[in-house]
Amino acid sequence: METTEAAMAMEEAKKKTCRKKGGLRTMPFIFANEVAEKLAVVGFSTNMLTYLTQQLHMPLAKAATTLTNFGGTSAATPLIGAFLADACIGRFWTIAAASVVYQVGMALLTVSAALPQFRPPPCKPGGAVSCQEAAPWQLAVLYVSLLLNAVGAGGYRPCIVAFGADQFDESQAAERARSWGFFNWYYFCNGASMLVAVTAVVYVQDNVGWGWGLGVPAFCMGVSVAAFVAGYPMYRRLEPAGSPFTRLAQVVVAAVRKRRIPADDVHPGRLYENDELDAPISMYGKLLHTEQLSFLDRAAVVIDGDMITTTDASSGKPSPAPGPNPWHLSTVHRVEELKSVIRMGPIWAAGILVITASSTQHTFSLQQASTMDRRLAPGLSSFEIPAGSMTVFTLLAMLVTLFIYDRALVPLARRSTGLDRGISYLHRMGIGFAVSVIATLVAGFVERHRREAAAAAGTTDAGTAPLSAYWLVPQYALHGIAEAFTSVGHLEFMYDQAPESMRSTATALFWLSISLGSYVSTMLVDAVHHWSAGPDGSNWLPDNINRGRLDYFYWVVTLLQFLNLVYYLICAKRFTFKPVQLHKKEDEEDSKSLVELQEKV
């Protein structure tokens, strides 16, 4: 008994020690890690197609497939990394291990780019036929490095945002208010590092060499690891609480087992609660019962056989053991965990189509820019803005919006709403959805004007339309503004509404929505190709967009986004926030140190 009390006291002391750590002082280490990692990733991926085709002499289709497979693998591995963080080793060690794996992958790729033995010989004069493709062993080195990068991304992406937010104690109002500012500034640092990557790092790759061009991201990845580990003594490191997927499955199994229980017997007074059992997964507070999805409440109804029993050695009679069989009986908190995940689904799904719309910047907007006058200014005919660099306007708009939102809009909105974050994340996402609709609508009108200008100048078949590429700035900027509202709001929503024991998993689902948005974009393009094909071979989206109807495609996306906005508004209006009863924070400091308690045990 004494040992049990000492163990409980030691656990409480651990919580107190944990509360003293974290806070704003950890942000430089986490943000330095994020900036360095994003420089590495974006600097590596932005120009990778050029590396594969020009340095390894891959055919374009094979190179594109390689990068698509890499992107798909990178999108799937965060679910694995989130599971390890939430169930096994915690977020800190998942991030640290994933960063090291990432570093090895980047180093291997850099070595293969710097040493000529890892690349085929340069092409001989005489065309593409004289180019020798990389040997199988050279491609094997490439594939191993890409796989290591995908594994590293899987451990890093779902954990870094949740780990940063973990540094603020949700049981304190002041700390909770700071956590919402963290999401804004996290995304700001994210965008700023991407801006540097698509300009400076890509310039080094194109003009200095691929050894240096990939070496810089590899060096940045090393800085990322060092910066993150350096803050180890100051971090709040929450312990993993077991597999969240197992707990969700247990609720489903228990509810199905008790499906024949009459509905009248399922009411809050009969539902099982066990604060001691739920303590590891409810550090800040327990979830309260909600009326939605009432079928799942059956999992918390106590019936015969729910408790694990043991046999008394002296009497031979069964006696109850301390705790239920988790596959037969779940607590209200665990049932509400599953309800929270299910309720998040419709809102999460609404974010997919916004990614579908923004992905057109990297494809069709890029094609638009390549057929327009990209001179920096009329008098500077010797310098043209690269078509791929037009995304700079998206990043700049996003950064400016984030800064104005945090410094001006939040304080202004706070006066009328009373919310620490200014407006709720559901309102923030809704604004982003609406701006995204306007962005694709504007893109359609700009494309019509561009095509008409090309036709008037007789450049339908070839050549540059006499129209400045600055006409594309509004659609790029609007997409950046939409991302500042939608993506940050989506992250806030996933983190806040997910059960606290599943926050890495929730962040992984955010990345999964980005992946699915890209895949939906591919499916939509294929569908439009098939649907708009004419008997003469004409199409809305031909290789020569001057002969297509890209404006129609933009307006199809606009219509889909408008319908998605209506769907989102309905879901947001009906959404039930998870009800949390926060634990009371003790004012007195425990006089016993953690070391003394450990010695007592």
C-alpha cells in the first residue's frame, strides 16, 4: 500500500516537474528545427525533376513516376510515425530519430550528386539518344535515399506541430492563449523557409552545381537535428499512453457486443467512468458524455462479465480484479474519444478540395506563366522571372496575411468575440474556403483574357502572348491568403478537437488531406480530359493551352469549391465541440522532490 501511494505521489511530482518546463523559451529550438528542415525538404524536392532528367538521364515519364511514388510514400508514412509517437516512444524521440534518418538520406543523396561515379557520363553531342541512363546500382542509391527521406518525413511531419503545442500547459488560461499564437507563427516560419528554398537553394542548384545544391539542404537538415536536440532539457515531454487505435477498436467491439441492450437502459447515470484508468490519456481533463452517436454509449454500460475476474486461492471462488476487460467495457472518456474522431471527419474532408484548387498553381498556372511576358519590367528585357518562381507571390501573400492576422486582426477580433485566438478555427477555415473560391474564379477570367490576347497577337500556336505575367499575381496571392486562413485553421482544429492522446495522429491526418487533395486534382484532370474530348482530338486541357479552354476547367473547380463551401458551412453549423472537464490545478508546490520519491519507491 505504501509503495502504491509513493508511486502515485511520484507520478504527480512528474506532472509538476513537466509543468515547469516548456513555454515560449522552447520556441527558438523548435522553430529553428522547422526552418532548417523545410529548407532541406523544399530545396530538395522543388528541383528534383530537373536532377533526375538532366543528371541521371531518366525519361520524363519515369522521373515523374519516381517523384509521384516518393510523394505517395511520404504521405503514407506520417500515419506510422504518429502511431509510434502516440503509442510507443513519444513525440520527442520520434522527431529525433526521424530527423537522423532524414539526415542520412540527404547525406547519401548529396554524395551521389557530388561524386561522378554515382551518375552516368554526360550526354554526348547528338541529341537525347546519345544520353546513357543511370545504371541499376546508381538508381538503387537514389531509391534508398528517397526511401530514407520518406521514412524521415513520416516521423517528423505528424509530430513537430503537436510537440510544439505541447510546450504550453492547457490547464492554464495564459498558456492556452499562447498556444494559438504558436500555430500562426509555426506556419509563418514554414512559409518563410519555403520562400528561401524556392529562390536561393534552387539558384545554387541551377547555377553552382548539384553537389552544393543538395549539400546545402543536407547541411540544413544537420542544423535541424542539432537545434532540436539542444533544447532537450527545456522541453515538456508527454509520455505515450498506449495505442489509440486499439482503444478505438475496443470501444467499437464493446458497443457491437452490447448492441441488443435496450435504448432505455442506456442513459448517463449507468455509464461507466474510471478516472484512475483514464489518467494516462486525460492529463489535462476528461471528456464528458455527449448525446451524439448514442449507439457507441453501449460500450460504457456495465453488464455481467465485463470485469476481469480471478480465482481466490483459499476459497476457490471468483473475485473481481481491479479493472474492466477493455474489449467488453469502455469508460465514457474512451467512448467520447471515438466520438470526437468521428465528428472531426466531415470537417477534415472539407479541406481536401481546397488543396485540389491550390495544386493548380504548380501545374496550369505554371503553364500560363510560361506563355506570358515574364520580364521583371519593360526596360529589363534581359531578365525574366522563371515561371516556377511565380509561387513566390503565393508565399509572400501568405506571410503578409499571417503577420497582419496575428498583429492586427486577432487583437481587433478579440474585443468583440472574447476569444483568445480572435476568431474560432471554424470561422478561420470558412474564410479561407471562401477566398479559395474567389481565387479560382479570378484565375478563370485571367485565363480567358490571356487566351484572347494570344489569339489577337497571332501566337496561338507558338510564342509568348503580349500580356504581362503580373496578371497572374491576383490568383497566386489569393491562394496564399486562402492558405493562411485554411491551413492554420485546419491545424488548430485537428489539434484542439482530437483526443489529447491522439494529437500526433490528428496532425498526420492533416498531412493526409494534403496528399488526398493532390490525388483528387489528378483524378479531376483525367475526368475533364475524358469528358471534354472532341471527335477531332480537341480538349479543354491540351499540351498547348492556347488551343484549350483552361478557363472552363478553372470554373469547374470554382463550382466544386462553392458546393464544398456550402457543405462545410452545414458541417460547421452542426459540429459539436468535445466537452472537456479540465482538472483543477493545485496551487501548492509539492515539498518532496522527485528524487526523494524515487528513493522511497
